[in-house]
Amino acid sequence: MEKVLVSSCLVGNKVRYNASCLSIPEPDLHWLQSNLELVVFCPEVSAGLPTPRAPAEIIAGKGIDVLKGSSNVVGNDGIDVTTQFVIAAKNTLALCQRQQIKYAVLAEGSPSCGSSNIYDGTFSGTKVNGSGVTATLLESWGIKVFSQHTIAQLRSMLGKQS
């Protein structure tokens, strides 16, 4: 059975910065559980970040800029957590490579996991087009990243409509 990496917060684990979770729409979650082997993982927790923790955003850039060293990830408390976010991305990639995972469903909006939009670094609630550090690194290694809102695209790609 094909494996898919899934953000831990999307399946009810309270690992987000504010010790909450997100969810995958019930029909999509049922499809994932029925058709794929889920590998549940939180990049940020894997890098030693606590729960709860200060919300963090990429300042003046996107995930690619963090990986290139030209932008930082900073909490709203002013603490730079760039190193932890890069470690988180590398931990996630290593897991995917070890387990031959080709697909990931990650939490949209996150500075780690966002695949199409992230917060703009001003802590104003404004989102911009772009991907987070983990999503960017996975994509650069050929791992296809989806969000909790784009699981239909994963279903279509895998040709499984059940």
C-alpha cells in the first residue's frame, strides 16, 4: 500500500503552536485511511520545538529563502527559530526517503508545511502565495505536497476515486 506523510495536527494531534489541531474533511480522511498507509509526523516537534510555542512566520521571504539562508523564521516573541525549522524540514525529508514516501498532506498556512500559502511575516494574519520550509524541501526532492484542502488532487493523481 502506498504511503503518504500526513501532518500530525491534521489527524487530531494537538501539536500546533497553540496546542490545538486542525482537521481533514471527514470524507477525505476516510479515503486516506482506506486507500493509503498514513505516516503521521510533525516536522516542528521533530526538531524539538515545544507545544505550545510562539507562533512563527517567515520574515520577508518564503520557504526557499529560508533554505538559501536569506530569510529567517521568527516567533512573535522575537526569537529566531530558523535553525529548528531547517532541521524540521531535513528530518521530514529523511523520514520520507527512509520510508520511500512520494506524497505528503501538510497543513496549509504553516511556515513549515504550507504548500500554496503562508503568512507574510508581519503577524497581521495576512497570507501570501508561497510554501513553507518543509513543503519546499520535500518538493525540491520530488515529493508531491498537498494540503488538507487539495486531497482531491491527490486522489486524482493516484487514480483512486473510491
